[in-house]
Amino acid sequence: MRALDMRHTANADTFAQRLRRARQHSGLTVDALGAKASLLPRRVQKYEDGGGASPAREDIHRLARALDVEPLWLMAGAIAGEKFAPVWEGGGR
């Protein structure tokens, strides 16, 4: 099953943007995040670039664990609700 990159308004952020913000907030490089999430760095970079197919559910969960964020927030952003957003994004986590 593939996760959807949900965009609910013209101003909505994307999975790629949330992933990059979370990675930068954590202080990790693409290579370090790849290693921590057991993913190839080029795959992480592809996800951050927003190109290609939506990430697999397992990849979203790996990235979320490595970044200490909720998978639902990483996948859906504001659609998931404020309680799933990380504290540094103004959420309730």
C-alpha cells in the first residue's frame, strides 16, 4: 500500500516539505537520516525533492521513528490534526 501525498489547499505543505523540516530540526543530514531509518540516502533525497511515487507506508514509519515525529503528521500534515504535529511545529506532541 502506498501513502498519499495529501494536498488539501493551495497553501498546504507537502510530505517532502514536512520531511525536510523534520530532518533539519533534528540536525541530521540526508545521509545520517538514511542510516538511522535504514533507507538509502538517495531515497531520502528523492522523497525530500518530492519527485517520483509516494513513499511506501513502511518508509514513512521508518522516517517518522528516526525523526521522532508521528507518521500521520509526516504523511498528512495539518489534515492529521494539530495533536499529531510535533511541538516544534506548534502541535500537541
